[in-house]
Amino acid sequence: MADQLFDGKRFRLLTLVDNFSRESLAIRVGTRLTGDDVVAALERVKEVRG
């Protein structure tokens, strides 16, 4: 997802949701999200959830 602030700065959101339980597993927000950010978020969820 992406949005824009009132001053024109853009930001992105990475949201990981379990579609079965509808539980939000992770939300990562930043002005720039890289593939490494996605991998780090998935690794954190993997550590917690197994």
C-alpha cells in the first residue's frame, strides 16, 4: 500500500495478514521499503509464529 502526506512526501506500508484468521501479523511503514525489509519482516513473523 502507498499514500502521501499533506506535504507531498510519499510513504509505503507492508502489511502481512493471515487470511484465514484475519490476524495482522506485521505492519512495516517507511518512505522506502526494499526486498531486504520484506525478508526481515517475514523472518520476524517466522520466529514468532513458527
